[in-house]
Amino acid sequence: MRILQIAPPWFAVPPNGYGGIERVVANLTDGLVAAGHDVTLLAAGGSHTTARLWTVFDEPPSRAIGCPAHEVAHWMRAHAARDEFDVIHDHSSILGAALAAVGGGPPVVHTMHGPWEPHIAAAYGTLPSGLHLAAISADHARRAPRGLDVEVVHNGIDLSRFAFREAPDRHGYLAFVGRSTPDKGPDTAICVARRLGVPLRMALKINEPDECRYFDEVLRPLLIDADVDLVLNCSAAQSAAVLGGAVATLAPLAWDEPFGLVLAESMACGTPVVAYDRGAAGEIIADGTTGFLVPPGDVEGLCRAVENAGQLSRSACRRRVADQFSASAMVARYAALYVRVVGRAQPQILKVASRMLSGVRG
């Protein structure tokens, strides 16, 4: 099948550091190539892929993130060559979805990676029905505007990037990986570690103005005399090392996160996750087996869960991700979706999709 993958224009694929959407797109694109599909990736300059690469900007326009002119220029590169493909898979914003919906050409699958904020949801509700929407969790799909037909395809991670650790680091620390924003709950993570008297390693993304402001005004005072090791703006390998050596990873989410790659990445390393039960956390974590789900706002509950996390099987954590949240599982599910939306019963395509799905079920 001839497939065009459209990444957002703002960061390279895969990202050099933090960048969940770009990492998912990288895993999906390279997985589709490995499965025998003819894949083209439209992404920012500096991207690396086994697919054919198209770029509009030589350097990612990261500082202009959200600029409509940049998005239009990026998407129009795809629009100009749309008839070369059997299906287009768009991972960009509502603007990309709108251009896809009215542009003609082959069917378009559009994955909504962000939250259904009211104004965003209203805009999606106005789009023509020919757009095939995908959500990244069942919780995410349930929050879509009424009347929209939304498929669910969980994100998948490249297991080879996350070395399994049969035991945590001898220092017995807790881990936190995420942006310096209140939504991720880094302040609560510091509070839990202090209450328990346990070291905390934090891999924090701090480079956008709001992230810097939150760190200076909220987190920096909390770090005074706290046993916290900060790893700032780290690479993917550094993040995996932080997760893999921990007794448990803290995810005290203050919002309904549509998926949460860090949760799957932690469990892939063998590290259980202690999280507030919000958004998709309950789909990723098997409560009592690969981590614990705690009612939102219950800091004492987080502390109790951390104390019990060491009793959980690290092998079970790894198995759950391998079975349900691997890149290969994601590739198989999207390949099957492409076959359905294209609507052609091509024996070769159906055979490939069937074989891949059989592997996921097995």
C-alpha cells in the first residue's frame, strides 16, 4: 500500500529529546516500511526514517510552533502530491484535518493526539464526514464530540529502546519524567518523595516560557533541601535510564491525559507506575499488577502505593507493554484501519494486515 505519513512540522522525527507525537510517528513509519509498505514521511528537516522523506523546512521551525502559515505550507506539500498515495495519515493539528477534509484525493486518517478542548471539539464537529478520525485511547475517544465516528489505536513504543531491568538501582529512587507543567504533577512527585524520605530523579523538559516560569515559581522552592536529582532536557536514552533504575515511576497527573507514553516506557523497563487514575492511565496500567491507580488528589494514597510497588513483578510490567503497547501492535492496527478506509479488497494487502493482526493476538 502507498502511504503518506504527515508529522507536525515543528520537531524532527524522531525527536532529539522530548516529543511524544514525533516518536510515535517515527515508530509507525519505520514499522510500516518493515512490513513491506511503500511509505513517504512528510516531516521537519533533520528527520531520519527508513521511508522516503519529504521536507518543507530545512530546520524545524520550533520557535514558531503553532504558526498557521507554517502549517499550511507544510500540508500543501502533501496536498500537491496526494494522488500518488492510497491513503494519507495525518498527525498534525485541526488545520491539517480541515485541509484534508476538503482537499479531495485518497482517504485520510487523522489521529487526534491532543485533548478535546471545547473550541477544538467544536471545530472537529464542523468537518465533513469523509475524514477518518483516530483517538489514542478509549478514554480519549469517549471525550470526542457526539456524533463523530472515532477509531481507537493505542500508541506504541519501540521496545528495543527500553532495556529491561530485573531489579531497580541500589539507591532505591523514584522517577518522574515529563514537562515542567502543573498538568504533569511534578510538584506532587516532589511532595511524595519528601514524605517518604526517598530520593527522586526527575527528567524534566524545561525550555518553553511557561515551563521555565513554572519551574522558577513553583518547583524551585520545593527543591530546597530535597533529595532530588534533576536531569534537564534529556535525550531519549537518558530518560530510559532514569525510568529503568527506579523502584517506581510517579505519574500524579493533574489532567485527563489522552495516552501517556511515559507510563508505557516505564513499564517496558520493568518499572511499575504509581499514577492518579485519570485519562488513559487505567488502560495502560494493570492496577495491582504493573502499578497502582490512585484516586486523583490522594497524596497519601500515592505514598501507600509507592511503599507496595516493590512487591510487583517487573517482568509483568514488560509483558504488558510487549503485548498491548508495542510499536508492532500499533503498526498492525493502523494497517488494518488503512485497509478498511481504502475499501479495496486487495488480497495482498488483506493478507499482510491479517498476518500482522494474528501476531498481535498471539
